[in-house]
Amino acid sequence: MPDSDFGYTAWGKDWVRLAEPLRQTRPDPQLPRARRLARDGKVELTIDGRTVRAVVHHGRTTFTANIELEPMPPETKAAISHHLSGPRPTLTDDLYRTLTTDGHRPAPHVTTTDCTCPVATPRCVHVLAAYYETARRVDDDPRVALEAQDYFRASSQGADVRAAATPQRWVALNALEPDDYF
Ligand SMILES: [Zn+2]
């Protein structure tokens, strides 16, 4: 199953949906190539504000695709930061479902895309590859999904939330009980 590499978290799945919208009934013939570019490590991503920039090494040529996102609605931000204030805040699939049920689905919305390649379409293979690579990065660390919607920078308690939303595999030093060691 080619799709299983991308979007195995609810947060990452949103980015796969940008490449594979549900409303699109006929599969886009570029998708396998886009997935291959991402899987083969040909896509270098940087996130700057609400822009995801992808440098895509395509054969001997390099193209740069930019994806601009809408800012996250303040209510969604507030809902996320409310849920992240617990003792062990993590961006789990459960949290994603809770947010969605409460009407604050944290899905990204694209405003514009552009690419330096000659194909004049918002869905060239490089933009699609960037969606897949972002999906993969978000699966690894869902904070990337929030970062791309400028969640941290615009939030007044951004630094706190960023620290608090650390994935579970990291344990805060002050969370360790000294009794466990002595
Ligand atoms: Zn392109």
C-alpha cells in the first residue's frame, strides 16, 4: 500500500488529503511520482511563518515550491492551548478527534501555491511532493502541523506551549522522581 508511508497520524493525514482531496474522484497520475520524490529524500522542507518551502531535487534540476497557509482561527488556537495545559500534553490522535468533535478541526487550509517549474498549475508534482513530505514530518512530530499554521509564533504563550507540547518520547527533567534513582 503506497499510502501507508504518509499520514498514519490524524495530523499527518490532513497533509495527505491536500495531495489527495476526497472530492477528486479520479486519481491524479502525478501522485506516485510525488510520493517517490518524498520517500527518496528529494524534498527539503523549511517552514517560515505560514509558508512551507520545499526544495525538490528532480532529476538534475531543482525546483522550489511554496505553499502558503491560512492562519489558524483564534478559537482553534484557544482550544488547542486549553487541551495542552494538562500535566502530560501531547498532540495525539485522540486530541485531534476531540478538537474535531468540538468544531475546532486543526486541518491546514492552503491559500496559494507556486513553484519555479514551468508547469503552470497549483498542483505540479513538486507541490504534491511537498504535501507528502510535510505529512511525513508531521507524522514524526505533529507540532510541525501547528508550526506551519503559525500557531507558536502568534500565541502569546507560544514558548510555553511549544515546550509543553513536546512529544511523549521526551521526558522533562523535572518530571523524573529522584526516588527512582536512589
Ligand atoms: Zn513544480
